[in-house]
Amino acid sequence: MKQERLFRGLFLVNFAITLGFGITDAFFSTYLFSLGGRGMLLALPLLLYSLSKIIFSPLMGACSDRFGAKTMVMLSLTLYLLVSLSYFFSSSLVLITVLRLVQGLGCAMFKPVMLSLVGAASRNDGRAGSMGTFDVSFYGALGLGPVLGGVVKDAWGFGGIFATLVLLCLFALGVAQQCIRGSEGAITPSDAGRCRAPLSELLTAARYGVMRGLLVFIFGRGCGISLLGAFLPIMLSTKLGLNGTQTGLVLASMTLVITCLLRPVGRLSDRVCRESLVVIGGTTVSLLYFLIPVAQGFCQVLVLGGGIGLFSVLSLPASTALLLEQGERYGTGLAVGVFNAALNLGLVAGPLLGAWFHYNFGLTSVFYAAGALGLAAVGLFSASMGLPLPLLLSPRSEPGR
């Protein structure tokens, strides 16, 4: 019962934080523009946020293992609250740039500790199912954020957006205090990912085997996500002539499908070979990228969007469960921190790579490049795992394999 209470509390905390910053991030560039941000002053806060997540994720993950996930989650939520209050009372572009850097530090701290606690509150033979259920809090809030943010902005302006962020951070901090206070006995310090290995050992492991496969795969996935987010709206509006509502529906279809299927796919990942789900999902998504430039009309791209969401979700709980298994060896916080650094590096590299292809070879080449990159990442994942075809087709013979 204590584990269930902890899980429900963490679900609410993750939903509130993702919703709050999802509302803010959807209009953050517009807010900077309204304050006079142009050129570097417009790009620098966005860039520093991404860079801080890449740089600080491994360090904050290691801190989680050393000082305990319970302590670090409260510290990260306090940091989030201070940042949100500062956004509400500040209109200086320089200060906002610094706050964006601190927000990235908070995110680098928050992600590893949440997965550490969720993994500790889950059974080994049901870990993927728990992660699939937990990820609903992220994708559900991610889809709701821009919609709710638009309503708040129209009604109360940017002040209303930042006030909403403050309230959601306060709510998350209060829930975290209650659920962590009532979780004594539900997890032990070792369950929460106390330090097992130094960063140097994990980085060495990242050159071989399972950890390398996971990092390569998530880097490719991050590139694909950011490429799609940056260039698909351009393709839909310029080539297919879709209006704003139709474009929004195509983009929302991916998140909606992922959110609806996370829980059942998570349960499936506890019963079949997790590596096979990663390979099947990653391969199919990459092939669907190749079809985007040849799609004709709203209905076809809507089906493609749903298909990308359907096969993307196959790899999500499975890859996270594989990552938590590595965390049992190296420390959950550290493993998740390095994993998130690779993901964020892909999110930054994707648009840069897409811009180069767009400039040199045209818009359609961006999607072919995304598909080729995804297939390469899946191929390297399979090679790192040493997966023969019979293993990919087999059910899971033992928990946590």
C-alpha cells in the first residue's frame, strides 16, 4: 500500500511539473519576443536550457545516487518553484536567460530522481508496466499543456501563464512532501539508487554492450523527435497546404496515441523480449519517416502521425525498463542522467542536422535523413545487444533479463 501511495504521488508530481512547464514552454519564445528579444537574445535562453540539461544530467544523477532520491526530488521541486516565482516577477532578458539555465539544472536533477523512485516502488517483473503507466503523466500533460496555455494566455496574458506555473509547482511540492513522508518502509536507500559505481565506470560501460546500445538508440530517437517537431509543420503547410487546425491534429495524433497505449504496452513489455520491442518500434518508425514526403492530403498524414505514435510507444516502456536494469548495477540516478544527456544531445543535434539537409538538399531530404538515422541507431542497438533473430522473437523467460 505504501508503494502504491508513493507511485500515485509521484504520478501527480510529474503531471503537475510537466503541465506547468509545458504551458510555459509553448509560449516562451513568444514571451521573449514580446520583451524585445531578437537574434541572440531570443535564441540564447532556449540554447542554454538545452545545454544545461546535457551537461548537468550525469552530474545530478550521480548526486541522486550519493545523497538519495528523496532529498534530491525535494531540492529539484524547490528549485522549480523559485524559478517559476522569478519568471512571474521578472521582465529582464538577462535575468530570464540565467533563469532558463537554472531551469535546465532543475530538469537535469528532477528526471533521474523521479525514475529512481518509480523504479524502487515497482516490482522487477512489472517494471515496464509501471513505467508505461507513469509515462502517461508526462505525455498526457505534454499534450494538454499547449491547449491549456493558449486558454490561459488569451484570458490573462503571460502573467496568467506564470501564475499557473507557480500554483502547479506549489501543488507538486506539497504532494511530494506528503507522499515521500508516508513512504517510509516502501523503499530503502539502496532501492532508490544509492551510489554503486563512479561516473568513469559507467562511461566506460557506455562504449560496450547494453548501455551503449541504449545511448545510441535514445540519441537517434531524440534526433527524430526534434526533426519531426521542427520540420513537419513546414512540410504540412507548404507542400500539402494544411491549415493550422489540421496541422495541430496531425501533431496531436502522435501524442494522443502514445498516451493511450503506454499502459498496455508497458504490460506487454513485461511479458515479451524488451529488446525486440525496441527494435520493432524503432525500425517501423524510421520507415514511416520515409513515407512523409510522399503522403498526399490530410487523411494520409493523419494516419502516418498515428502510426508513428503507435510504433514509438512500443519502445518507450521497454527501453526505460532496460535502463533501470542497468541502474541496478551502476546506480539508477547516474544511469538515467547519462541516458537523459544522450536524449537531450539528440534533441539539440536533430534540428541542426535537419537545417543542414534542408539548406543543401531541400525539405524532403530532412525526413529521409531522419529515417536513415533512425535505422542506423536501431542497427547499432541490435549489434550492441548481440541480438540474433530467434531471441528477438522469443518471450521473456525471466524477469529483468
